[in-house]
Amino acid sequence: MRLNQLNNNPRSQVKIHVKLADFLAKMVPEAKFEMNINAGTTVAEFMAVLTEHFGEKFRRAIFDHDGKLNADIVVVLDNRFIPPQQMTEHTINESSKLSIIPIAGGG
């Protein structure tokens, strides 16, 4: 599946590889997909694009009612864990790989 974000200047776009795990993968048509986004997009901005595209149910699975990343969701960009408070600091580059992974609970 390939998703495209609107951009007036196609030369300033980069392709990102996205993987959704566990129950998030069941909420979308395909768990792995590519998406063209604006160069310089932060992880936080990209997460907002995803929630706009996949809708309210997906947004509620990712974010709490205050708009903060749910404590049981982990974001990994190019094999690096991105803490929620740093999502506005990390930008996505050409061919970046981003995974959104729910933390399994249990006891």
C-alpha cells in the first residue's frame, strides 16, 4: 500500500517505510506500507498525518485524550527508540523506517 501526503513541491518529498504491529496492524488495510511525506517532517507531525488518514479509532489507539502518546505505544525510527517527549526533535529522512509498536502487557 502506498499513501501520499499532499505537497505542492514533489521534489521536497521523502519516502518512509512504516510498520504497524499487533492490534494496530489489524486497524489498517496493510501493516507494512510506504508513504511519501514532506522532507523535514518530524515524527510528531508524521504521527498526526497517520491519525488523520486512518481515523478516530486509530488516533485513540495511539494518543490519549490529551493528545499525548499512549504509555503503551513505542515509536522506533531507524532502529532507535524515540521517547514521546522527543518526537518533535527527530525528523524523517529518505527511506527511513518507522515502527509503531504496542507494548504487550501481562503479569
